[in-house]
Amino acid sequence: MRRRVLVLVAATTTLVLVAFLVPLALLVRTVAQDRAVATVTAQAQSLSPLVATAGRDALALAVGQVDATTPAEVTLFLPDGTVLGTPAARTPLVELGARGVSASTDAAGGREIVVAVRDATGAGGAVRAFVPDADLTRGVGRSWLLLAGLGITLLAVGLVLADRLARRLVHATTDLAAVSHRLARGDLDARADPDAPAELGVVAGALNGLAARITDLLREERETVADLAHRVRTPLTSLRLDAESLPPADAARIGDGVDAVQRAVTGAIEQARRRGAAPAACDAVPVVAERVAFWAVLAEDTDRDVTVDLAPGPLPVALPRGDLEAVVDTLLGNVFAHTPDGTSFAVRLVGEPGGGATLTVADDGPGIPADAPALRRGVSGAGSTGLGLDIARRSAEQSGGGLRLESPGRGLRVVVGLGPPSPGP
């Protein structure tokens, strides 16, 4: 942008200077020529009274003085044919002057000027002055150099001013872009400088207003989520109390479920109120093993074969323990919710060479169509909320990984990439 502004200003200024300076330069040359011709003509005319009154010697002296004081070659042609001053041929213009007509014309190498004169008897003569081209344009070159210097100076001043303006515009635009990128990365404290040039200042103000509005909306959303999660604690406490009246085995199983929900609620509250904190990490192996063991009881009750393949730990990933538990519960819960009893499934956890891990949950169920919107938030084909896989995907992306669905013929395979935690300072 800065270069384009400079090129535009340079081109515009150059065109204006050319349109102004070229005619001015031609005018300077014309004025110089006219001044030289007028000066020589006046000197030649000063000899006219002397031709009628002075003697031959006085005329010769006067012609010599005029010839010495003017840039022209001065010659006096007397009516009797005598030639005084600089020797010169009797040109047609001299003949015209002898008949009483003064004139001037361009000649080879300069300009010829003839002034008609008469002696005491009234006979006609002529004063011829020849001005060379060098004398006609004397000083014009210096004037042109001054004009060229003036043009270059004006162009330089224009470029300096344009550069300052372009630098300010570029700086303001770069600042807006930097603030936009910071906002995109989640830095809602980023603000643009409202003192930018007029149009960019309006954009900066609008961007700052947008950032403030996003901050307010996120604050309201966090408070809403935190309040909602807090309200869930009361019925969970009641459920825990009711579970104590059940047989020990059932009470323990339901208690474990309540504990898991309680951890999820607590994690939701903490995450809703947390802002800008460094992402937590956990060892994926014990978390996945614990959640698979929890679901294995239900798998046994529904005649499902479970295959577990967990890499030896530790496998640190950039997710809090509660979030990883929620991801595993979502994937295994979908197996039970969307496949008939007796459908087997497998859970596999392997490490990646660059750090992190890959979690795969595969089942032998009916699978999903290739165009099924399973990852679209709020969309489900089985009567559920449609939020589970979307939440799992966002958790995986938060860690630096991702989630994809594969349906090779029969069954469904969900592959979750979990990124490694950031290195410590």
C-alpha cells in the first residue's frame, strides 16, 4: 500500500510538473530571445541620427562602440556603398532596409536584424546586426537547470509528504490487522488506536466496540453456564442420598456415576469462570483405562465384547483430566446409544512420534452414512441432543488435535487426535 501511494503521488506530481514546467521553459527561451533582439535593435537604432549628422570617422567610431558593447555583429551599409563595422555580405534584407524598411529574420546560425537609416541627403542606408544563436539563448540553460531543480525539489517534497501519509495509513492498517488477529486468538483485551486517520478511525472504533460486545457476551455466557452447572449440584446430592438406600453394588455403581457427573459439573464451572489460564494436561492412559473400566460393567450387562489396547504410559496430552473423561464418555456412550445390544467395540490408545496421542473407538454397529451430519452441533439422528461429538471435537481441537469419523463398510470408527502439552518455560 505504501509503495502504491508513493507511485501514485510520483506519477501525478510528475505529470503536473511537466505540464507546468515545459511551457514555462519554452516561455523563458522566447523571452530571452526577444530581449536579445530588442537590445540589439535599440543599439542599432541609436546609429540612425548619427548617419545624418556625423562624419565618416565619427560613424566608424560609433559603429565600433556598438559592435563592442552588444552580442551582435554590427555592420553599417552607407548609401554610397561604404561598409563600416564587421564585414558582411549585402543580403536581401539589407537591400530592403536601404529602401526604408526595417525588419528581422532567422538566418543560418542566428538572427539577422536590419534597421533602415538615411544620410543628410535623404539617401537610404541600413544597419545590419547579426545575433548568433548562443547569444539569443544566453542564460536559458541556467534558467532551465533552475526549473529542473525546482521540479525535482517539488517532487521530493511531495514524495516525503506522501510517504509520511502512507506510513501513517499503513501503520494504522497494520495495527487494525494485528488487533484483529489478537481478537481471533482470543485476546479480548486487544484494542485498536482510535486516533487513526478518519476512515480507519471509524473502523478502529467499530472493532473496539465489537471486542467489547464479545467480551460482554462471553462474560454473560460464562455466568449463565456457571449458574446452570451450580444448580445441577442439588439434584445430584439428592440422587447420591437416594443411592445409599440401594444394595451396595448398585449404590457403588450409581455413586461412581454421580461422582463423574459431579466432576463434569465442577469442571464446567471452573472452565466457565476461567479465562486466559494456561491449558491443563493429564496422562491419557489412566484416564482412558478408568473410563473403559466404568463402561465395561454396562457392556457386560448388554452382552458386548470389549477389546482394549492401551499403550504403556505415560502419554501426556494437552487436555484437563475432566475434559478427557468427557471425551471418552461421549464416545463410549454413543456406542451404547446408537448400536444394538450385543455389538462389540474396541478402544485403542497409542502415542504419536511428535507427542500427544490418538484415541480410537470402533464398533461393529450399523455405522453412519457418508453425508450424515454427526459432527454438526445440535444435530442428531437418534433423538439425542447432538452435542456430544461436537463437544468432543472442540475438546480435541483445543488440545491441538482433531476428530474424524470413519465408516469402513460396517461399523463406525471415531479417531480423536490429542495434542501434546506445551513445553514448560
